[in-house]
Amino acid sequence: MKTSTFLRALTLAVSLAGAALGATAQTQTSALSSIDTPRLQAIYLRCADESARSPLDSVDFAFCAAVGDALRDRAFDGSFERLIAWWHGARTPMIVEAEAAPGDATDQRASTASLQTMFANE
């Protein structure tokens, strides 16, 4: 009986969290429509880089997901496969650059504001 109550509570919590993230992403999607494609690509690459360094918080995750969706739809005709193919090619120079000048990724992420805030202020 207690397990059943726990599972219902857990399901409700997950549903509410998903709804909150969905509402945030929807708001961000409309804001992203005014950003040109090259800038959207730069933001996407930054999101990919940050998420490779450390887990994103829920705000950054929702923002980066919205950026990925907008970029996929706008630049790659909705094709996730084409988006990933582009990303593989675009990230190669970033990997070479990072290997040439290694730094402490933890310090860099800790000193960076949320991705959404950082790009909103530029």
C-alpha cells in the first residue's frame, strides 16, 4: 500500500516537473525566433560544450533543448540526423583547440552564469 502511494506521488512530481520545463521551453522557443541561425549555432555549440563538462541544471537544460529544437527546425528542416552531422563537423575545431590549451573545466563552469542568462545579456 505504501509503495503504491509513493509511486503515485513520484509520478505526479515527475509530471509537474515536465510541465514546468515544457512551459519554460515554449517561452524560450518564441524568444529564440528572433536570433539568426549563425548565432543559434554558436549557442548550440556552447550548450554542447558546457553539457560535456558538467551536468546542466534544469534551467540550462530547458534552454539548450529549446535551442536545439529551434536550430534543428530552422537550419536542418527538422532533421535531427542532419543537426548531429553538422555538430560533429563543427565541434572538431573546438576539440583541437581545447586539447591545445587545456584548462580546468570545473572552474570555468562554476564561474559561468546560466547559459540562458549569459546569452540574453549579449
